[in-house]
Amino acid sequence: MLYLYAIAAAGFTATGVRGLAGAPVESFEGSGLAVLATRHEGLDVRPTETFVWAHQDVVERLAERGDVLPLRIATTLDDGDSARALLSGRRAEFSRSLDRIRGAVEFGVRAIGEEPAEVPVDDRAASSGGPGTAYMLDRLARRRGRDALRREVLEPLRPYARDATVRPDRAAGTALSVAYLVDRDAASDFQLRVAELDDRLAATRLLCTGPWPPYSFVDPKGSS
């Protein structure tokens, strides 16, 4: 069985990188691409917390060597022929994704704090209606607050990134979570801009993490 970590361009060097259970990461090439995987007999691929962290650690070490498309956790194939068939069947998709992320890394920016309400709710309107009116006005205020926060956090950082996407984040206190695709040689400048923006925001604190492999910017069918 092959356990898969990522897709890369043909010629990617994984020599010396160890994967799950200490198995060496190998490159199975075809169609100008490569599947980066380890060989196993009877590997338990249940996605426990320890397993997930081990998988991501391998992907991150591979990403330090060059551009890779992270694959979904617990993706397996039978053998090298199956890997080459995967590359042949999805060559156009994988090639587009590699072009999109080439030379870039992912940063995560979380806004910690309350969602600001851009326009206060009219107390008279709230008091003149019933519970349903109050509920709808509260939802309106929250939506305006989220829109305002996106403008305060998302838009100022867009010029320093190739792309950005808002991510679901249920962590306590997180009002907004955004993933940014940033050129590797602009990583330090991006982090500086986040710090400067954090200093300017009054009620919100920004937490920047990364650089990471571009998990949020690959095709969902192949991503972790």
C-alpha cells in the first residue's frame, strides 16, 4: 500500500524525508508530475489527532523543499502504477493547482475579539416590534459587524498576497479567520504588515500563523 502526502512537479527530491512509521518518502512520477508517498503493510490510517499531526509534519517538511499540493489525510493507493494512473487522470487539475501556488506559502490570520457593529441598531425600531423583530435586527447588526471586520482585516492585507479566502473557525473568541497565499520572498513583509495592522486596530487582536503549505488553496478533492 502507498500512503500519499502530496503532489509535486516531476524531479522533486524527497530523499532523506521520513514519513509515517519511519518509512522513506518516495517519488512516483508520471505525466510531468510526482506523487510523494511511503510504502506500508497494514498501516492504520484512522485519523486520530496523533495521526493527523504526523501527516501534517511530513507535508510541512516536504514543503520546505519546494512546491507541493497537500493531499487529503488517509489517502492511499495500491502501488506505483495506481499513483501514475492518478497523475495521468488528473494531470490538468494538478498542473493548474501547482501553477497557482508555485513560489508561495500560506499564512493564517485570525481576528480575536468582538465583531464590531458598523451601524447601531435603532432602539426605537427594536422596541416597537416583538421578539421576532429584535431577533432580525440583532442578525442585521451582526452581519454588518462581520462585513466591517472583513473590511478592516481582509482588505488591507490583500495587496500583499496573491489570494485570500475566509475560513470557518470555531475557536473561542475568533471573529474572523482568513488564509492568505503569499509569495515566499514576501513572507517577512506580509508578517510586518499584519503587525502594523494589529497595532492600529482598537478592539481586535490579530494572530498570524505560518508559513504553511498552501492547504487552503488547492482543489478540495485533493486537499487535506
